[in-house]
Amino acid sequence: MALYRAHESLTRNLVPFILLTATLCWSQSAVRGFTPGSSLREQKLERKFKLIPSPKEERRQHRIFTAEPHIAGSERNNELARYIAAEWKKQGLEDVVIHEYDVYTTFPKSASLEMVAPLHYKATLREAPYRVDPDTKNPRVTGAWTGMSISGEVTAPVVYAHSGNPEDYELLRKHGIDVKGKIVLVRYSNPYSYRGFKALTAQREGAAAMLVYSDPAEDGYKRGQVFPNGPWGPETHIQRGAITYDFMVPGDPTTPGWASVPGAKHIPVSEAVSAPKIMALPLSWHDAKPLLENMDGPTAPEDWQGGLPIRYHLGGQKVQVHLKIEMDNSNKPNYVVEGRIRGSEFPDELVVLGNHRDAWVFGGVDPSSGTASMMEMTRAFAQLRKQGMRPRRTLVVCSWDGEEVGLTGSTEWGEQFADELRKNAVAYLNVDSSTSGPYFQGSAVASLAPMLVETSHSLQDPSGKSLYEAWRESTARRKHEDKEPGAVVDADLADTRIGSGSDHTVCLNFVGMPVIGLQFDGPYGVYHSMYDDFYWMNHIGDPGYRYHTLMSQLWGVLGLRLANADLLPFDFATYAVNLREFVNDLAKGKDMSQLDLKPVLDEISRFEAAGKKLNASTERALTSSKLEAKTADEINRGMMQIERNWLNPEGIPGRPWFKHILYGARYTYAHLELPGLTEAVEKQDWPTARAQAEILQRALANNTRLLDELAAKLAEQSSAN
Ligand SMILES: [Zn+2]
């Protein structure tokens, strides 16, 4: 998945120059978290590492993964799991294992859609082949289907419900249109909103089924040249996808909160909150147009009009369709492949890097670009190891499965190993799609944003500039487009507002690991269609595979820095600055007379002061060359605990699986900061809001105490020397 970041114009955090000063404080020769001596060793190691990934190998790997459709649960995707395991062993990774999870799975047996009035039209539900791209003729490509749709058959009138959001149904009601028992036709929307939320909304409105189509205004000819001449979606492209309600609880719907290891208990699907109770089918605009142009009822409002050369109407009577969907529902295995480079000094401490393997069709961008980048990164890790260079901490690399269905493989793995990860995990670095264009987008939990920005200085963008410079330029362009005032500062670069929609979710929201997400982005309208393939990548997305290569380098260097640092490169003062902004945003424009946020803001100030103190003492300790191994270990263990302390075992109100109190996601996958508190304030449920504010206050106080202890420990050590 992971279209979210690509299409949402990011809400930039305007954190004042903290990050900038942080970067300036560290001279070229020092790497954040390293003593001067180990900085030099690290930079030498990174130079060797960066030379290994090659565009030619990226392309070769990309071809292997995009050669055939590889949907989660399919024989081809399982074969690719075995291929990765074998390849990793050959490369020289250690402890390569394939974890099996038996998960509730849906596959289409058949789907048909026919307009029966006012005239007859049978939807093709297929994508047209192109002569220039032989893969588009592959007979194993599926037609239109939706993961987790229920089976059924219905003949009913069609209502056009715009993006299918709750306010769209309000507008329909104002026009006297009730969708109960009818079929709603909704469109994918920009900014992106997860189709599962559209399905839940349609289900709540009592609709009999949901058809969701790609309007050319969103990802087709209204945006520019279409495939095979350009990056946008052609007439028959179908955006497949799942509608799992994984914003309630991700993973296998029948094992909410525990792992689907073989033999695990499964609850009935009827009791699973994340299993939809509605039929759904995606359509190309080729198949949606005959319905739209025959609709009666009031003319749709101007902002509901789309990119097709017709007047859109709300419908409700004249157009009737017959929809039949037959799904095969059963438990099938999902496979997570895991490999390691064991750490030399702290083998228990884990830096986890992951990418999903399963694709809706060929997965040119999503996710096989990321998989190719991962394979080149692991080859480079293993090559260094063969030359006798081990990271100090253990690097764990995972190929996830079933991400497209409900973040399934990563969730089951995270649930299975939650205790160990909460004890030993340093961070999780996610790459879903690595490349759909040249524009870098990096996101990070606020404490890791400065190290991500710092790392971008040491990589070279294919344009010849540093990645940092290229990142600044694309950020400046976006700020200009969004009419955001001010010049770009370092704090604008990394997005610290993290929603859901990819495999970082279990790590951040359930396990409490700090996370980083990386992607090169560009115009991309073939998402989840057959045209997201090898041809698209070679002619449009990244013809020279240079951004794939840069991703392998960047992802690996970040992993190495976290694995080798003397003192882990967290910046909790930056975390505090971001947190203050989260709290201020939450109160913006609302009547807050029922809730006093001052105690929370005061705690944030104390947390910030403690963070600054720790930053100063780590800097002193690193430059004084008196850092004792035992103290460093204690400080690192303490710093790892900070993120875990943001977890509330009860979870956020109504969604107990989501345990992080700073980071959550809306039902649309959009980022949602301070989820429990924010949702309570939005509902004006003041008792819950007060309780959530207290939980936040307590966690802040705990973490301030911990930071103070760590700073004191470092000071004690330096004075003892
Ligand atoms: Zn993806």
C-alpha cells in the first residue's frame, strides 16, 4: 500500500530551527551518536557499503519480482518467499527463517456487473493489453476484485456518492436520496483516503454494495499523459485493493491481538471487527462511465463533477445494475522471511528493516521497487560481513506478506515477537514502494528526524547534488505549491506525522518502536493496477534504476548508523518540540474551556529541558573520549525505553490494539497525533479527554524522569574520570 504519503500534500511541521542547529553542531567529521574515532570508522565502512549496490543488479532483481502477479497467499508469492530465503543464504545473511502464519484470506472466484436499466451494459472488469508491454498480455492477471469483500448477489439502483465520506451521504440526504439497499458508486479521492473507510461508511449507511472507480481527474488523463506514454492511469486501469477495517485492528481479522501461528485460536469471521460486511468491487472509468452518463436525479454539485466529459448526476432510480461476487474464503499461509547479520557486541539489540513482498498484480512500484532495493541492501550487508565487518548490534531484515490485505504478515510477526521487540528493538526502518519518481520523502518519529536529515548529507542524489540538497529543493517546491510561507529549514524535511497504511504500523503502534519510512516519489497513476509493472518502471518511473540504488544505500546506511552508534542517535528535545506542536494543533479553533492543557504543556517543557540536557551530556561524553562501554550500554538501554513508555496497555479508547498515545491513524489512514486525546476532544467527550490528558501527562513525567536519570549517569561518569 503506502499511497498515502505519495498523494497527500504533507502537513509540514514548522518546528523552529532546532534541527538546523542540531545539524550545525555536528561538524562534517562527526556522525551523530559516534565518538570522533568511531565516526571515522563508520564513515569508512559506509563508503565501502555504498559502493556495492548497482543499478544493473537492482534491475535484475526487480525483473524477478515483477515477472508474474504475486498476490498474498498465491503460489507465486510463496515461491518468491523461498527465493528470497535462498538468495539471502547465498548472499551470506545469517539465521534465515521463514515464519508461517495461517491467516483468513479471500480470493475471487467470480465477479460480474451488468447494467440492466435503462439499457444493457456488461462491465469488462478487465484491463486492456498494450503491444509495447508484453506483461499486459499475461493470462494470469486477475480482473477487478476487492480483498475482504463478502460474497453476494443484488440488483439495485445506483447512487453516485462522490468520495464516499460521511459528509457526502449528508449531502445526498439533503437531496432526499437514501442509499439503503442501493449500490453506491464512489470514486477514489485525492488526497488519498483509504477505500476501507469508504466501505465502512457505505456499510453504516445501509448500502447493499460499493463500487469504487478511478476518475480521470484523480489519476488519469486530467493529470497528464497516460500509460504507456506517461505515468498516469489509462482508460481501463483498475485500482484493486482491500477494504479490511485494519484501522480498527490490523492483521488477520480472526486473530485480533495475537499471532496466527499454526494451531492458534481463530474467532469466527462474523465476530471480527475488522472484517467488512459489505460487497465491494473496483472499476476502471471505462466501466464506470456508462453508469454515470445514464444517471438521473439532481445534478451533482460542482466539486462532485469529475474528469469525464459528462454531467455527473446523483442518480438513485434510473440506472439499475446486477452485481454478483463470489469469494473463496479460507485460511491460507502467509510467509514472512527473516534474515540477520548478527551483532558483534550487542547481538540482542535489534535494528529491524522491512519491505512487503505481496503485490496486487506485478507490483512494479508497489512493492517490488522496494523489494529490489532490499535485495541489494542485503547483498551489501552480507558482503561487508564476509570482509570481516560486523555491525555492533544485530540487523534484522524482513520480507513481509499480506501487507496489501491488512498489513497482515508484519502484524502477525510483531504480535508473535512483541515481548522480545519491546525489550530489544532499537528502531524499525520501513520501505514499501522504494521508487515511483525522483522526489525523496522521508518520515520519522520525531526523535529520529534529525539523524535522518543528517544522514541525507552523506548520500549522493542522481542529479549530482547531495540527497540533502535534492530533498530541500523538492520540499521548497512543495511548500511553494502549498503556499506555505518561509524558506525551507531542516525541520521541514522529515515528516514527523505518521499515519498507517504500511508495515511500520505494528512496530510503532503496537510494539512501541521508533520508526522511519523512506520513499522516492513522483507522478504515479497506475497504483494497484496491471500497469504498475516492469515496463512502467523502465520507461517512466526510474529507467536507470538509480533511485532504487540510492534507496539501497540510504536504507542500509541508516541501519548501519543505528547498529553501530556509541550512543543511539535519538533527539528527545526535538521530540518535545514536535509534541508541543501536536498539542497546540489539537486545540486550534476549538472551544477548550472544558479541558486545561496547561499541565500537559508544562510537562512537555520539562521533557524538552531534560532532552536538551541529555543531548548536551551525550555530546560531551562522545567528544571527551571517556565514554565507558558499560555506561554507554545503560544509556542506550534507557533511550530504547523512551518510545516504549508512550504505550498505554489499554490502548486508545475504542481501539485497544493501538497502544501508542502520541501516534495513531484515522480511519482514512491519515496521521492522527495524540489519538486518544484528539478523538475525545473532537467528540467533545470531556471526561475521556481529561483521562487521556492525564495518561499523556504521566507518560511525559515518566520519560522526563528517565531522561534526567540518563543525563545524570553520563555526568557522573565524566566527573569520575
Ligand atoms: Zn505497498
